[in-house]
Amino acid sequence: MRWDAQRLDLVEPETLPGLPTVAGLLRSLQVPEFPGLTLHEVRAKSALNKVPDNSSMPFAYTVNTFRGCSHSCVYCFARKTHEWLELDAGSDFDNQIVVKTNVAEVLRREVSRASWKREHVALGTNTDPYQRAEGRYRLMPAVIDALARSGTPFSILTKGTLLTRDLPLLAAAGRDVPIGLGVSLAIWDDDLHRSLEPGAPTPRARLELVRRIADAGLPCGVFLAPVLPGLTDQRDHLERAIAAVADAGATGVTVLPLHLRPGAREWFTTWLSREHPRLVGRYRSLYGRGAYVPAEYRDWLSARVAPILAAHGLDRHTGGAARGIDGGLPGDESASFPHGSLPDRGAVCVPPAVPEQLALC
């Protein structure tokens, strides 16, 4: 059992019946504010995850405050990782959420060591640190504080509008260490959003998140992702999306097509067969050779997106990236990151005062 890495040899009586006996699991509970979710509280022995040396990712370490994600995005590339916990990549990934209750305490200890080199730490690379459970556990304020106090540059990628709660903390952190903030959004049709991302904030709410980050004087790169062939790759859809993101104040945009890794592939294919059976043949052709679309589609999408990015001042010279469409979200070895989503070690931001009302969200 892979949860042994969080070993405490303790299972409390409150643990819900019918679940596997897991060393390291403190308790499992269901709470009225999150109907349908089961929260598994664990105490982690480590917080920092070392990225393999041969990875092309632009960060050396990651921190995951949760495992599983209540955003329930059908296409999420991280679904397969839930199987490491002997849970399934489908409904369990959406509804069985592992909470590392002591993650900030452990992180503070790790980044205080004399051997710590203050390398870039990324959050949100596996599951979202600002998913719904963060509202209950409030793990991120202490995580942000631990990184900032230790002089560690960090980045956060999220779909969660709960990040607005922490804008004052992030503004303060940005005065001391380089930080990067990224927001992921791509679907503007409300019905498609509800079908594909049923637990995530609406795209318009995420657009407002971009605006509020920008208003706080902080960088914000947007991942326009995933672009879904035949569903969201129409020119008018892309034009509306990029125009809205530019108007909200994004510092950069990267446009990325859907990729389908094992775990997400099966879950998404089932959804596609049920909701858009006319597209099954096209997706079988596009993804028949693996997780990524073929070069022909990438080139076609690049040619479509590049002039739109340029028209809004978001081409590669100002932080946007049509070239990024040969990759995917963090977790993909060829991912391209928009300007603002990674910490700039050459400068520390000095944001203006953050409006007091942001702390009340």
C-alpha cells in the first residue's frame, strides 16, 4: 500500500466503515458542506516531492496538499495517480480526497534545513490546492508563509477562485521572493463546462480571478487548456476566450490541446461516447497513436491561434505562446508555460496595496 509513506500506524475509530485499513490514515469523514465527498485525513512524513532530474519541467520540487480533486474535470491528466492509493481513476478521484493535514508543518521543517537550496517549488501540478476542501482545512496560507519566509520562489496553478482569499498573503510574499501564478480555463459554453468540469468554478468566475490577481499587481499567466477538437477549437470560440483573458490583464497565454493519458483517456472516452458520439471517430483518429494529437493538428491550431494572440498583445514576444500547443499542462514533458506563471528570479514583485475586501472572499 503506497500510503505507507505517510505511516503513523494509527486508524481512529471515526474512520468510515468499508474503507481499506490504511497505515497513516487518521480518519475519514463526510461533512455537510461537501455532499458526496469523503475526506481522508493523513499526516504526511514529507511535503517536498523531487522532480526527476531528467524532466524538462522548469521546477525542481512540487508540493501537493491534496490527492484527488473535487473539480471532477473529466479530462484531468492526474487521474491515474489515484490508483497508487488503491483507489480508481474515475469517481474515486473526484470524490475520495486525501488531505495532508500537517503539510505546512512538514514543509516548514524541510525548507528550514541548511541543505535547502531554495529551488523553485510548484503547487497545482497534480491536483488543485484551491479545490473545495481548502476552504475547510486552510492549508495554503501556512504553505505560502513557509515558502516565503525561507526565501523559496514558488508558483501556483489553479482553477480555484478561493485563491482570492490569499491575495494579501501572496502580495506580501511577492515582495520577498519571486512568485508565479497561473489560472487554467478554456471552456466558455456553460453546458459544456457543467458536463466536463462539474466541480470547478465557472470559466467566468476564473476570468474574474485573473482580473483580481492582476489588480493586486501580481503576475498571472493563463493556460487556455485544454482545447477540445471539434468542441472548443472554433475560431470564434478562441477569439472570444483570448480577448477576454487579455482584457482581464493576463501577463501571458499558452494554448494547449487536450491530451489523453491512461486513466483520463478511459474516463473521457466514456463521456465523449455518451455526450458527443458523432466525435468518437475523430478522436479515435487523433489519439489513436498515443496521448497527444498529431503534428498536423498542432500545426493547424498554432496557425489559428498565433494571429489572435498577436492581435491582443499576447504573442510569444509578450509572454503568450502559440508554440506551447505542442505540449500540455504541467505533467507533460513538453509543456510551455505562459509568462507570469513561473517565478522570475531576476526580479521580486512589489505589488501595490491589496484592497481590503479581497481578504474577505
